[in-house]
Amino acid sequence: MTSEVKRWLVLPAGLVMLLCLGTAQAWSVYVAPLQRQYGLSSFETQLVFTTATMVFCLFMIVAGRWQDRFGPRPVALAGALLVGASYAITYLAGGRYFFLWLGMGVFWGLGSATTYTCPIATAVKWFPRHRGLVAGLSAAAYGAGPIVVQAIAQPLLDRRWPVLSVMGFIGAVYTPLLVLSALAMATPPPVDHHASEVASFRRRSLLADRRFWILFFGMLCGTFPYLLVMGNAKLIAEAWRVSAAVGLAIPALAVGNSVGRIFWGYTLDRLGSAAAMRGAQIILIVCAAALLTVRGSEAVFLIAAAGIGFCYGSNFAIYPGTIARVYGPHLLGSIYPLVMAAQGISSIAPSIGGHLRDLTGSFQPGVIVSLCVAAAGLILTTFLRWGTWKRHGDF
């Protein structure tokens, strides 16, 4: 198989893989049925989502290094099997909370973390002249995952399928797709061109690099608002009496997320890292503030939700593209997970939103916290950027 053929095989295989991995972002589809069928609280259901996100972000630190050292195919295949195991555990749990948490929290987080970096890092290597756009397209597939899950799961739930049966069905469809996509992963020749540099790279050197901390805090504050809203999206729409938007809440966030990943990847290639990051942060603040003004207006709710998703998507186009430009694509798997670890911290957002809802009877305090975090992100990254641009130009 020629390199050109491999190149155009790797990209669609990676998109399919990321589409399948995006299912966790549709967690709120399952929240109400789980609470209704098994008597779970808002905190318990959101703890599963929080665990999955946190494990995903933290284990990526290990899995990304494996991807750089051993190549994408064996690592992605191991991740696909772990994802399959997560659905099997959940389906066979029979509603017991510990196994629900273990399957969709721990195992799903491990599987998706092991797999996630492989298609992005591999595609960026095959398309070096369009790193931002390719990173955006790859990440957009992940962002589109909730749309597909909503389209599959909601009709089945409406037909009164048990929620665990719906999860089991999705796992039975997605696991073979993940395995086949993993087998299609391959790196461009020469495979060992940067092997010695990857082996000698020490990630602790990043602790003294301001550019790394700009990316880290940008990711932290840029993902918190979306995770809080996405984890509680349908419940927020119901509580704020925008009933017509209940069924569209997740698609609005997901569409904004997917479009944002492509748009901001293109913007990164054209305007550079600093302008793209600042633009996304400002729009996020405006949309979080707009969400607080919802008073029975479905249009305002959906536009604000889509805008939050749009800005969330920017993180997964801007940051991997920037890392590839600044540090080199061969180190993307080693450095990107450390930036993604920031999302592991912000993954407490859905639980914070659910806990504040349990305490106050309203989601408004949680959205206010999200607005404050988004504003802090703009202020903090602007402060860190002072002086950095003199040494590193655009960044």
C-alpha cells in the first residue's frame, strides 16, 4: 500500500474512531432514565460522568507517551477493547451503582484515554501543512459523537427500552468499529525519524515553560463551562422552562462543539495561536453570560448553548495544533495529554453543577461559577502571555 493511500485511509479511520469515542459527551441522555429506573441522585449520575472525564484526562498522560514510543496501532487497539469492556460491564451490572460507575466511569475513561490521542497525532503527522485544520476535523468527529448517540439512544428510550439495554446495544455496534479503525492506524515513513528525541524528552522540562502553562490554564478554564452545561443540559432546559429546547439541548451543544473544532482549526492556521485562543475565550464569556438571561426563551438558550459548545471545541483544535507547531508533531502524544490533564481538573464541573442543584434547587449558581471560570481563563492566560510573545513571536 502506497503512502498516499495510507494517508487517506488513516484520516477517515481516525474520524470514525473519534466519533465512537464521543459518546460520553451525551451522558445526559441517560441521566433521567437512570434516575427514574434505579433511583439515583443527580450527584450519583454526575459522579459517573465526572469519573469518566477525570480518568480520561489523567490516563492520557500515560497513553500519549505509549503512542509516541510504540506507535498508534497497538495502543489504539488496546483502548478499543477497554471501551468494549466498559459497555459489557455496564450492561451486565443490572443497575448496581458500583458496576455502573466502574464500567462507564473507570473502564470507559481508561479505554477512551488509551485510544484518543492516536488518531489525532497520527493524522497531524500525515498532513503537516494543515495541522490546525486536520486537528480540528479530527476533534470535530469526537464532538459529533453526542449527535449520533442521541439519534440512536433517544428513539430506543422512547420505545421504553431499558436504559442499560440501550447502552449495551451502542457498545455492540461501536466496539467492532473501534477495533477496525485501530487496525488502520499507521505512521508515515520514516517511523523512527524522531525516536531518539521522543525517548530523551523529559516532560518535567515543561514546568519552566510559560507556553505550556498558557495552554494548560486555557484548557482548564475553557472546558469547565461546557462540561457543567453538557452534563446537565436536558435538566437545565427543563428547569428553566424552555421545554421546546429540551430535546435540542444536547444537539445544540454538540453541533456547536463540532463546528467550533473545524472553525478554530482553520482560524489557527490563518491567524495564529494567540488570536485564536483569545477570540474563543471572549466568545465563551459572552455565551455563558447569555445563558443566565434565559427566561423562557428557547432561542436564547439554544444559541448560548451552541456558543458554549463552539468555544469548547476550540480547545481541541487550537491546543494540539499549537503543540505540533511549537514542540513538533512527534511530541504531540507526550505533551498534549499533559495539557488535557487540565480538563481532568475541570471534569468536576458536572458534579459541582449537580451538587449546587441539590443544595439550592437551581442550576443558576453553577452557571454563574462557569462564567467566573471563563473570565478567569482570559485574564490568566493574558497575564502569562506578557513577555512570552517577545521570545516566541505569535505565541
